[in-house]
Amino acid sequence: MSITAAAEYSRGVVSCPVLVALLLLATSAALLGEALDAAYIPARAVVWGGLAMAAYGYGLLCVTLAVRGTGQGLGTWRLGRGRR
């Protein structure tokens, strides 16, 4: 590793997918708390729980994007296509 690369690495710059992933995972925890708080009204609990699950899923997708780099979005996934 060169000196320039080491200086760039130690600068502490966090990539955008990492920040978005942390934000979505924190949001999913807050929405889960709302779902548990609204447990006495089942319809509201289901809505809050669904939003929490969606935020958690997108958060995990952003974590995957941050770990594996670009090119790992939903457009590159082979959903519904068999092996050829």
C-alpha cells in the first residue's frame, strides 16, 4: 500500500451505501418499536411491522452493496430464470 493510499484509507470517509444501510436499519428498529407499541390495534401493528420489514430488507440490500461493491443491485439478480 502506498503512502497516498494509506492516507486516503485513514481519512475516515464512509461510503454512501454504508450510511444509508445504517439509517435504514435504525429506521427499521424504530418502526418495530412503533409496531410493538400499537399491538393493541392489530391493523396498525401490521402496517408498522410491514414498514419495519421493508426498511430492514432495504437496509440489508445496502449492506450487501457496501460489502460487495457496485453491480450487486436488483437489476443484476437472476430472479425467475433457470440455469442455462
